[in-house]
Amino acid sequence: MSYAGGIISHTYSANSCELKFELKRNSSCRESCGTRSIHNVRNCDIYIEDYNFLIYVDVQLFKFYSTRRFDLKDLKNICFNYNSKEKTLQVTLPCLPPGEEERPEKDIQEDKSKRVEPRLDLWKLKRITDNCLLRIDDAAELMRPEGSYGYGFASKFRGRIQSFEYNLESITRMPEPNLVSPLQRLIDRDIDEMKNFSRDQYKLNFVELQVPDGLDNPMQFTINFKDCTLERDEECLLHNLTSKAELNTMPDEYDVMEIDCGLISILLSICYDVRFTANEPNCESAWTRSILSATLMYFEPHTSIKDVVISFMRRSLIYPLYRNYELSRQCVEDCIIALQSNHPWIVKQLLVTHDSFSDNERSIYNHYYIEDYIRYVTNASDACPPTHLQMLAQNLKNVLFDIFKKNLGLGLQELETELLKEIITDIHIGASSSSSLTSEDESVETASDSSTTSSDSSSESDEEHSVIEQKMDKLSL
């Protein structure tokens, strides 16, 4: 999870911690970071944990990590003071007395040397938004936070989502994204994924992909990125979506990284479906292309490519038929190739996705994401030139080198070690059972043959152990 926003300063005094958030956008870095301006400070969502404080303000997420432990027992009527001239937001939070509840100095020094903070357990965050008040410019009136958040392409949509006369709860976990902050969407997704992860299903596909009879092995499929010829219907749709200049206009303010991360999230799910169906979309393609993308399923905006890849890989190990780590990485590599060299293939697949969504309840994804992404990718002269996609490909490639099984937070290393131990135990039990069934007379009568058979059996056993040892050696950190 990445964090945007301005500078956060803090001071500790007795049993309290005073935080000051600078909400003013740094205009000098607009083009590099694409950070949007905060227009409504009341539009906020607030969470706290033993050492972490997170607040999502309108369009930006701020996180503070404390060396003192917060006192979480009676957090009521916490007052935030907003200075509209300085664009600062201040709050005082209670802390436990210094001493045992303070983080050990050794841990603090280790964090500084590594320049990373401990992984935040989203399950432990406590939402305190309803217990907070806001005072603007020392006014006497105290106001409650309100929730009205953007969603969709570039988070440009506001207000209630259009239902299109469908039951949105059947296809998305966010039927009212305007009322749910992006931070809450992230937390909900993380909790859902942890609940739905099946240890047994992952074990089943770890050693070898379990492919039903009649289906091709997706790991052996080679995507033809030159296959980008448009059908007649696709040409008409592309023309209708891009012919009007006003539709191709980008929002006044947008985060380029958020848009690009959304594109990658959708492309990754497409790459999985292309492998799964051997590039012959079927009745399951709409489900696959939506369920694997957190951008679609949770209307979740990302501002970190690494977060997008981790999200996709987690979901690809939880929901579809094939749940294999190496297959997930293959899909990421497919996405890199697509971004590197084949802009028409991306357009083709977005049009295919649009078609798979168009005749069912997932048509909302076309309205809020797919149609805008088709316009974005085809706008090569302005918003998304080929060099931009190539840059995304390189960034995605660098990120993939930096992702290991431990980053997914699913305990895959422990699970694989546990499975391999079970396999080794079964081999030993099977060998012992086979040995006990051999009659003593047969072994005496054919001593030389028995010796040869024993040698062959030993060779087979060594080969089996060699396969297991290879799997153990290949376990990623």
C-alpha cells in the first residue's frame, strides 16, 4: 500500500501526540506525481491501530507511524482543527505512558537502517471516523466528517452509481463506492481475500497444475500478440467511442499513476483469461476478467504498480480454477510484453472485454472504466503515446523482480514446505508398506533377482526424492 500527500509533522507531550498534516499540493511536482488537490476536507475517513494512524482526506491518503503506542480505550470526540489559509490539519491523539509500551530502541534503529516500516496488518485497524469532529478556522461550530468519494476512471465520477437495472451486489463488493473511501475499499478487499484463500486448493496446484480432461494447459499456451485484427463490430465500437473529441478530454485534475495502475490491473486479468481460454473467450471470461482486477471488483484506485501486481497475484491464487504462483508470474510477463510492443493488441483485448461485459450486469465496468481506457490507450498523440506504455512495461518488469511469495501475505512458503513434508512422508510410508508385503520365501528363492529389483527400486526412490529436493530448492523466498 502506498501513501500520498504532504508533509506530516509530530510532537510528543506527556501522554499525547500532536499531528500536523500539510494538505497543500506541491505544484512543482504535479507532472511527476500527478497528485490532485484536496477540495473538501470534511470528506475524510480515519483509522487507528497501536502504532499507526491513517486518514484519507478527499483524494489523498496520509499515514503516520508512531514510536509511542496510541491509547485506544476511549477514543471519542476527537477534534481535528483545519486552517484554511495554511492548508493544515491538526489533531491530538492520546498515547500510553512512555516505557514498556514504547517501541524498543533496537527495533526503531533497525527500521531506520532499512528505511522500511513494519508491514501494516489491515485487520487490526480500527475505524474511528464516526467518533471524530472537525473545526474549521477556530469556528465555534463542530462538524462531522462526510463521505462522498470519487470512483471509476481517474476517480472522475461522483455521486450514486448507476445500477443499469442490475443487482450490483452480485458482481461487485462496492455497490455504493461513492460512500466508501479508497482506504476502506482496500481494507475490505484484504479481509475478503484472506477469508477466501484456500490452503488445500493452492496445495493441489502447487506441484503440478491440475488440468481437467479436454482442457489445454494454460502454462503451455503462447500468446500471439500480433493477433489484433478487429472484427466489424469492434471497429464500429471503437469508432463510436473515439470519434467525439469531447469524450477524449481528460479530467481537469487526475493522477497519472492511478490511471496507469488501473490499466495494468485490467490488463493482468485479461492476460490470465487469454491463457485460460487459449484466446477463445467463453461464458466465464467476463467473470475472470473482473474478479481478478481489484480496480473493477472494488472500484479501488492504486498509486503503486507493486501494489497492483501483488493484488493480482493474490487474487489469481484465490478465485479462478488454476491457482499456481508460476502461472501468475507468467501473466505478469505477458502484460509486460503487451505494454512493450503491442498497442493494437491492448486495444483489441479491451474491446473484447467490453463485449464480454456488455450483455450482463458487468456493463457498469464498461461505463466507469473500459470505455475510458479504450479512449486513453488510443490517444497516442497526447495522453498515452507508445513511449509511455514502454515506460510502464519497464517499471512493471522492475517491480516483478522485486516481488516474492512472502510479499503476497498468504503464507505460501510455510504452506509449500508443509506440503512437501507431507509428500516425503507419504513416500516413506508407501515404501515401507511395499516392503512389508514382500514374502520372505520369494526374497530367499531369488536372491540375485531381489538384489536387482532392490537396486531398481532404490533408483526409483532416489529419483522421487530428487524431484522433491528440486521442489525444495526452487522454493522462492
